[in-house]
Amino acid sequence: MKEIGSEFWLDRVNVKESKTTIDISSILDGILNIGNDQRLLFSGRTAIDYVLQDISKPIEKVYMPSYCCESMLQPFIDRDTKIDFYNVIVDDSGIKYLIDYKKDFDIFFATSYFGYSSSVMDSIIDILRERDVIIIEDITHRLLSKPNHCFKADYLIASLRKWFPLPSGGLAVKMNGHFMKDNITSPPAKLINKKINAMKQKAEYMAYEGYESKFTRELKKSFLAAFSEFNSGIEQSYKNFSIDCVSVNLLAKIDVVDVKKKRCENAQYLHKRLKESKYIKFLFKEVDFERDCPLFVPIMVESSVRESLRNYLISNNIFCPVHWPIPRGHHLTTEITKLYKQELSLICDQRYDHKDMKRITDVVEEFVKNYD
């Protein structure tokens, strides 16, 4: 049975086909050609750090979303910046933001979730524009949606690896003016090669179409370990690295129109086919596929049921991530932890088609039926 989900793979890659100069306007049909100055960097975390280096005023406090990946916090932690959180909660209509507009902070960190336009923070950014604060928007999840950013932000950051099969890839954008420093260097070749080899090993594994043998088991064990080592390496060293040359070459060849088309078709299938139950609800019920290009299709599953469903999917070779583990030291109320404890991300990316989406919905509905 073919594996659905987990890390991207590379069918083939020619390391020698690299670009020494980067013309962002030619990459992804110009989708990255936004703002006044752009940098293609190693990761989303690298992009946050690079933006913080560009801010000349003293930064003491940042106002972050309570629902976030721990990696987003690290650049601020490294600078001993005080982190306050605005509450991100969920109700029947989707995600809501509870902003304390009287709070004192130097940076407002805006975000949106899963590529759904109902979660964007443009109206909140518009209000905060009246204040003397720096606004950084994480556009990772809305990267392929329309519009893919708020024009009133000061900086944009994104992780490109979430969308595409790349060894590395982050984006930093300055909306007005130019970045003051250009102190980026090439990422460690050893780390990049580890990721490339892991992605190639996974491609070899996928070519067996689910054929189970000692060889495939060992192959999977090998690439999973390599992916883990790469992710650990990013945690330990991420500052001032550019995107690697192989990833630039791959980015230049991506048909973003086709990627968006496949993702929207897959997401639309999941929304139409999957029936809600007393255990499972869609996080976003209203979807505008003329604007929205989902990163995943998030569902809300009762916390007492979620791990059972996730394990049932895994037993059927379907690997759906949770966004995200609660960050260490992050003390949240019961209302705020609901998203962390109930969200499950269904796969809808460009590697798959309707046959794969049918398999996902069949397995989910089979689980619900048996659970009752």
C-alpha cells in the first residue's frame, strides 16, 4: 500500500545544475517577487533571524500567536526578547484572534493558518499600523493563496520547504527599503547532502509502491534517521545561511500553477467527501477555492480520539501531522490548548490525486464507524 504523507522526496537531482546568482522574479512564476527587497535563505527560522538583524531600534518585547511552531520562537529566545502571546482560539466558524491592543510591544508577529483566507490577519495589521511597532508577517501558510501577504506589513517571512520538495528554503522580504546587511553564507554542505540523500532514498523507497521487504524496511529506517539528523542540525545552526544551490535550481523548475491546481482539487475533494461526525469537524467550514490554496486540510478531532485516529491512519500507511506540539515552557489555558490537542492535518499536496484522497476519506470514515 503506497505511503501518503510525511517528508517530500526527490526522484532525481543534478547538483551541478546550480545557479550562482538568484533572480527571484524568475522563480515560481514571480510569486516570490514581492516587497522591495527579498532574500532566499536556509529556512523560515533563518528568515526570522535575518529580519531581526535588520531592525535598528531596540527590541524588548514581541507579541506572538499562542498557536505556533516552537521553531518560530527560537530567534527571539536567542536574543532574550520577552515573548507575550495573543490568544488564538477556535469556534464553530474557525480561528479567532484575541488581541490586546493596549499591550506594550515592539514587534507584532502576524500569521495565518493552512492557506484559508478566513484566518488572515490583514484587518488586525491595519489597526496596528497606527502604532509605532514593527509588523512581521509569517506568510508560510498563505504563500500560494491570493493575496499571499498583507501589503501593510514591514517584513514577510516564509518557509518554502513546507510546500515544495526542497533540501532547504526560506524567504525574507523587506516591504520598504533594502536590507542593511548581506552577511549570508552558503549552508554546510554536509548538512545539505544529508537531506538530499535522505530525499533520494525516500524516492527509491516510494518506487516500490508499498512492497514490503527487509530491504525496504532498512531503507525507510535509513532515510528517517537522516531526516531526523537534518532537522536536529537546523535547530543547532541556522543563522545567516542562504538557500542551497540545488534548492534554487529546483525552485526555478516548479510549475506553481500546477501545484496550486492539484492542491485545490485535492482539498476540495476532502471537503466535499468527508462527512463530519460527533468526533470530527472541519477547522474551516467556509472555503473560497478561488482564493485559498490549502497547505493541509485541518480537521478537529476530540482529544480523546485524535491519537487513535492518527494511529489508525498510520496503520494504513497514511501519515498526517499534528500542528503543533505545544512549545516547551508555553503555559496555556484550556481554551487555547484546544487547537494543539484536537487539530489533525489531512494531506492534500501535489504528490497525490483523487484516488489518494478517496483512500484518506475511506480510512477516516471507516475509523469513525468502528469507533462508534
